[in-house]
Amino acid sequence: MGINSMSVGKETKAFFVDSVIFGGVAFNNFKINALASTHNKIGLLFFKKNFNQMILNNTEHSYLLLPNNIIPQKPTSFDAGFYFNDNRKIEVVSLNGSLNHTAKTLSIGETIKELNGRSPKSFADKCEFLAWYAEQIKQQELSVTKDSGERLIIKKSIF
């Protein structure tokens, strides 16, 4: 699921570093997502958003970057992330670790009744869910109905 930036079933830590320099450009308050027991990497989306051109020179083990001079913004993400599991249920797979987030009554591994008005039964398969979910995460909030009937509005946060 790495291509979809999903780490289903793996605990991910997120934090900000003061600054990182790439191609002579400083990126302040740079967000890092780290997975235990894996190697560190930077996603292609980072380079796409911040540089007009990238040249990798494998012979000299070097790189050249042409910055696009756009000041990077801190990315926001929902306080909870969801996945359509093998049991055809929508499952909570990530939660914001900060103290003030909008998903406090959810827990990792919990299944939910509805996400933005759609029940798990309304999806033909994982592919349909992922395509639909990719559109939902462009919104500013998600409506979640827990199995207990409790309804939450999940918002986006920086951390």
C-alpha cells in the first residue's frame, strides 16, 4: 500500500524537524513519517511539489535539483485514517497522536458502520473503496458513524 501512502497495520510515528536542506533549499518544519524496522526514504510527491527538475547521477552518486521556489506548506491530514479490510469492513488504521484531535473516541483496529454516509456493504471491493477514499480525503472533514451509532466529524490537523 506504499504507493497510496498507507501503512495498514504498521505503527507510524510523525514529527517535524527544524530544517532539512535539499538542492540548496531549506525546508523548515519538515514533516517526517517514520516506520520502525524500515529504511528511511523521501516520497516522490515531496520532489514533485518542491522541484521543477531532478537529475540522479548514479555514476557519481550525486543528485541535482532545480527548486520551484514555492514555499512549502505544512501538510494536513485527517485525525484518523481508514481502510477496507479483508473482512469487508471499514477499519480505523491510523490516529493523530496529538492531545487535541477530533478522533478521540476511535481506536486502531475498530470497525465503523459508515464513512461519509457509505457503509462497507456499498463497496464492491477494496479497489472501489480506495478510489472513493482518495476523493474523500480531499474534503475538509469526514463523517464517521461508529457501530454503536455515535457520530463523529473528523477534521484535518497539521500533526
